[in-house]
Amino acid sequence: MENGQPLYEIVQGNEEDYLGYGSQTGAPKKFLLEGDEVLLLPKPAASTGSIRFRYYAKPNLLTLTANCAKITSINSAGGTTTFNVNTDLTAVTNPLVIGAKIDLLSVVSPFLLWADDVPVTAVSSSQIECATSLVSDEAGNVLPQVNDYICPAGYANVPMIPFEFHPVLAKMIAKRQVSGMGDIAKRNMIAADLKELRTEAENMIKNRVESQPKVLRPHRSGILSAFNR
């Protein structure tokens, strides 16, 4: 339930579903993607309600820390949150201006975004302001913390992956560089190191359990049988 309304899943359909539903109306059961639009099947009988989308977000592109600002303190009042920062983003190559959008990056692994595409309502050499509703949770608590970073929208100054994989990323870059130089011997040496680093990193983030988890064995003709093949 959410706001007194029941939640249910809408699954992705196909062209046959589109033809099958025809001009029917009712509570949507399936959806189709058409370009940049989502088509609901059947057509909703009412214009009320909402749809929640869940998807894997693409990590931000990397930029220099000089293009970002570390948060030193935070103040919220009257629907506006003011971030005091240690870098003057009005004096960088692409200066931050009112109306520009920012991303707020957590400084804790795996360096995810607290908020993205947040419009700036005011900016100075030491402060950046935005609407509190865009950087807070449902309870009104501001999510970014002191020492987190404010970055240009779409960019991050830290790779947005778990810290354990940063050495893996560095080794992958080194491998690409020596490959471009044509140094096959050094490339093979780095590839061997990379394989070992990747295995170690994957072992660090694997789920750890004290005993073997129970396995759900579906009925032969049950709905879960399709996922057991």
C-alpha cells in the first residue's frame, strides 16, 4: 500500500498483447516501450494514480575534483537548503550559475548519488542553494552530508563503484594503455594481475552466510517452475 492505494506490478508485454487488448480500458496489466514513451495495456480507465519506474542508473562520467565542491556545512530553512562548500564553482572552467543542475555524491562507498539534476537557486563563491524537497527523503531529512561532494550534473569525481573495485578499475585502465602502445608482454602481465585483483574484489562483496540457505523447490507445474530450468 502507498497513500492508501494498493501497489501491483505491471509486466512488459509484446506486440501480440497490443493487438489483443485493442481498445479495451481498465487497470493496466502490461506495458510496451515505444521510442521514449510507455504504452499501458489496457488503456487506463481513469487518469488518477501513478507509475513507479525502477531501473539501473548509468554511473556518472568522471571529472576532476577541482570541478566539484566538498560540503563543509548544511543549513535548511524556508524550503531552501544552503550548502557551504570549500570550492568556488563560479570560478571554474564551466562556472556554476543559477538554474544550472548539480548532482550530490556520497563520499561513502559505493559513492552513489543522494540526488541528481538538482537546479541551483542561488550560488556564490562559498555557498550553493537549492530546494530542500529535491535533496531530502520523505520525512524531510536532508540526505547529503558534510564532506559529500557537489558535482556538475552527470559527473562525479570518484568512480561510482564499491571501493574494493577501484584497484580493478585502475588496472583495467593500465591494461588498455599498454595495449594501445603495443607492448604485448606487459599487457599479458597486467592481465594476469587484473584477473587476480578481480577475483579478490568479487570475494569481498559476496554474500556471507553461516549455513546453507534453504532452497525453494517449485511445483512441477507451478509458476516458479519456469525459473528452475
